[in-house]
Amino acid sequence: MGRKSRFASSALEHAYAKFIGDDPERAAALEEEIANAEIGRQIYDLRTAAGLTQGELAKLVGTTASVISRLEDADYEGHSLGMLRRVAKALHQRIEIRFLPIQDATQPV
């Protein structure tokens, strides 16, 4: 029985091997980008589920729509815990922070 891949497809596994490989700096950069994209997606999903525009959420948070837009951008790297707490409060959510072990790309998940 073969090992279970951490990737959804063999194409994704091939791309990871080609562009990231065993380079820990590239792997860390990829993980950071994934985390930034996930935060932005979660804010967007919660805002739209609440039926709010970026401007409406901005008013509840005490900021501008452009700040909310940046927070929802997958490329944004400036998420502060204070701002995330304000967004969470406005959306009647709480923030959970967890420390997880770093996955070794060469080991199965």
C-alpha cells in the first residue's frame, strides 16, 4: 500500500516538488502565503455571510472600506491581531490562535 500524498492531485505534488522541493525557505514562504490567503478568505466569507458590504463592515470596525479590501486580499501581509479582533467582534466571531507543528513536505500527512 502506497503512502498517502498530502496533495489533492499528482499535478500539485509535481508542481510542489519542482518549485519548492526540499528548500525550507521556499516551503516557509509558501506556508505564509497560504495563511495570508486563508485569513483573507475567512474575512470575506464571514462578511458576505453576514450580508455586509466592505463599507458596512468598515463602519462597524471603525475603519475604511479600503482597509477591509486589503484585509480580504490574498496578497496582504499586514494582518494585525488587534485589527482581526475588531473585525471578529463586528462579525460576532471570536479569534482562535493555534500553534501547529510544521509539516515536513517529504513526510506523509
